[in-house]
Amino acid sequence: MRKLIFAFLVAALPAVSLAAGGGAPLDKANVDVSDQESLQRGAKLFSNYCLSCHSAAYHRYNRMGRDLGLTDEQVKENLMFASEKVGENMKVAMSLADGKRWFGAAPPDLTVIARARGADYIYTYLRTFYVDEKRPFGVNNVAFPDVGMPHVLWELQGLRKPVYKSVKHGDEEQHVLTGFEQVVPGTMTAAEYDQAALDLTNFMVYLAEPIQLERQRLGMWVLIFLAIFFVVAYALKKEYWKDVH
């Protein structure tokens, strides 16, 4: 019994850690890793805005290019800014020590962040930054309260402030977030930024498991094989046992 309880607690830890990251409801990210155009746009955003601080050290540039339908020359010209060889891993020049000194904690590697957090969390996180003068970088985040990261996409989205409404629960009055008000316009419209956030989320989902489309394709063939094998095995069983009473 103790072993079962321990196993349950270990299995529940990831869910507990996610719940501790923020209590905001998550927006649905309808990602599609078969959409190469979306992945290419997401890769461009990732390389330009994320890869300066966050590494994706378990993935290689040439693998990304091959999966996204890009040549090595296109990858070098548009997606490589901290490396020289297309076969290198997607690392950054900033050291962990510098990251910890500048941001309070070293920026995590993002190779498998989509598997750890989920696509909905990443999509919501990218879309819920707001102005907060109390924070070191002047912004906060609904999905990740008191985040230590600046809003690197602010030029695209602009700057927004939260809008609350007062809700009474008995004798207590609470402030509930109802939306955002644009303070500084961005270079994108709200719809364009939502699409950009979705493209970036889509790319990070691909990054976490590049083989997922191949896995799904092989999985269908495995299920078909098992179905055919079941019919053959059942017929063989009936033949062997037909004279046994």
C-alpha cells in the first residue's frame, strides 16, 4: 500500500507543479505540427526572440531545417545567429551564470518545455503579459505571476494593462481579471499577434517531439497489424481447440 501511495504522489507531482505556476484558465492552442508554414513562422520567431537567452540544446539546426522543408542555406541565412555550422545544436552564447545574475534565475532550455508545460500553457503565457511597474522589467504575466522574464514580444503585441471587475463573495470583495486595455500599440493587430503566438507555440510543440508525426503514422500501421493478427490468432485458437471438450 505504501508503494502505491508513493507511486501516486510521484505521478501527481508534475500536475502539482503546474498548478503552482499560476491559477489562470488556459486558452486552447489548436496547434498542428503538420502545418509547415506555421512551423516556419514559429521557427523565425523563436530564433529572433527566444534563442538569444533560451537554448534548445537537444535539437540541431539541420534537423529543424529538414523537418520544416528548408535548405541548409536558408537555415544559415534566416535562423542561425549564434552558431556557424548547420549541424550544431541550438545553443546560446549567454552562460548560465550570466543568466542567473541578470534575470535572477538562468533561462531554462526550451527543447522539451512544451511537453513539460503543455501547448495551452505556452500559448496563454505568450498572450497574457501586462504592465506592472512593481516588477524589475515592468511587466507581469497572468499565467506565470511574478515572472522574471521581460516581454520580449512587446514590440509585436504592444503594452497592455489589466482590467478588473469587483466581485463579492459574501462579505469579501475580490478583483477578477476581465481583459486587457491597450496602452502602447504594437506592430501587429490583436489577431495577428494571436496567430504569431500560435505559430511560436506550434514550433515549440514540434521542438519537444520532432518525430511525433512519424510516430503517429507508424502507430496506425501497428494498430492495423494487431487487428489482423487478432483475427488470425483467434482463428488459429478455434482450430486448435475445436476437438477439446
